[in-house]
Amino acid sequence: MIELRRILYFIAVAEELNFTKAAERLKISQPPLSQQIKILEKELNVTLFNRNKRVVELTEAGSYFLEKAKDIVQKLELVFEETRQVESGKSGKLSIGFTGSVTYDLLPKLIQTYQRANPKINIILTQMSSARQVEALENKEIDIGMLVSPIESNSLKVKTLRSEPFIIAIPSNHPMANRKEPVSLFNFKNEPFIFTDRDVGHSYYDAIISLFYEVGFSPIKSQQANELQTIVSLVASGVGNAVLPASIMNYINNKVTYLTLTENNASCTSSMAWRKDNDSAILKSFIEHVDHQDLCLS
């Protein structure tokens, strides 16, 4: 393996075409410099310089090697700088998992403001359920999870981002679609509802089910879907109604009407989670960024 030091020595001699001047530039004595160049030539098995008493000249191979050596040094300097930026949290990769509940306002806001301040960080976004995010975090598949809490994991740190009320989504041709004031969930006791699978997110599912029980009835389940956009599409098709986080109201579907509920005891809590043993500077910078954002917690 050729030492970088010898390449730097070669560049100095090639640019000065004088061993004495190159040695002065490198702040070393001339004999060791000459010796290192000879070692380099032996390692490459080529002659880099034509030497005589009056002048030092690059050979054809030497001229080619000078061009490539400069490219190598320039690329290495870039790698060194990028490495320092990675350590400082200014460059690198950040993998984020997220649930549908943060898709329509919270996640876009955080990513947009963070990317504006940190353009050299490559953010990889993957939508997955809260349960899958916990698994992915523990297996080091993602750096951050944006999920519905509470969650069960001793290896993760959790930061609450916001709590939002639930609303009801109904087809736009529903008899109550023109209501302007909040409505009671009890008005829909004889109508079918669309739910997510409980295994996708226990906390989210249980919060919605408890809302029905508090009102005083067990819901009629017509369909199951795990993505919020899919649920809204099913509502638009008349398959059933759905109780969803209020942030879904940012997702416009002309065939769906969103109504606020008079029952506001239950809420959907969105949180950010990461591994306790993750000491990444990029992760730290993202957490600090989130800490300084107005997320409109309620």
C-alpha cells in the first residue's frame, strides 16, 4: 500500500521541479525526500522524473501520475471534510419511520424546516405502523420513529410531539354532512365503521374503541384498512364512517366530510422515539431541531 505521504511528496517535487525547493516547502531535508521519491518509483515500478545535474523533469508516466495524484488528494480532502461534517451532525443520512397520523401536517413541517437548515443530510422516509417502527428501531433499521404512543420498549426514548382530538369522517352525501356544529358519536350508533387492525397500533386502536364505549355502544365494523388515506377512500365510497385524528382534515377529499365530535375525552398522541444507545450527532441535531419547533400541542 502506497503511503499518502509519498504522494504528497511527489506532488511537491513535481510542482517545483526542484528537490531543494520541494524540501523547503515540505519543511524536511532533501535526502529523505529523494529517498521517499525513489521508494515511490519502486512501488509503482515506473520512473517519475528524469534527473540530471541541471534540471528535474517529469516523465510521461510522471505527468500522468501527477494529474491523477492531485485528483486523489482533492477527493480525500473532500472525504475528510465530509467526515468531519458527519461527526458534527451537518452531513450524512437520517432514516425516519412514520405513521399516517403525522403525514398531513407534522412530518412535512419538520422535514421542510430541518432540510432547509441541513441541506447535506439525506433523509430517508418510510411509512410503517407504530408496532413496526418499534421493531425497526430496536433492530437498528431506522434512526427515528414518529408513531402513536404509548409504546412498550425499555430500549427507546420517547418524546411527545402533540396530542390531537379525534373527528369523524362521513360520506359527503350523508344526512349529517351539512352540520356545522360538533356532533355526538352516538348519532352514528347504527352505522358501519372502518377500523385499523389492532396489531398495527394497539394504543391508536384502543383509544378509538374506548371512545365508542364511553358514548355507550359497540361499533359495527364494516371494513378494515391500515392506511389513513385508504380509510378515507373507503369512506368516500360509502363503505362506512371512520373515527380519525383531527390532522386528517388537512387531507381533502370532495366525497368526504369531516365533523368534530362533542366527545373529546380520547386523543391521539403522536410521539418521536429513538434508541437510547444511538449517539449519532445527526440524530441529536434533529431532536434539537424538533425541540425548537412550534408543534401546536393541544
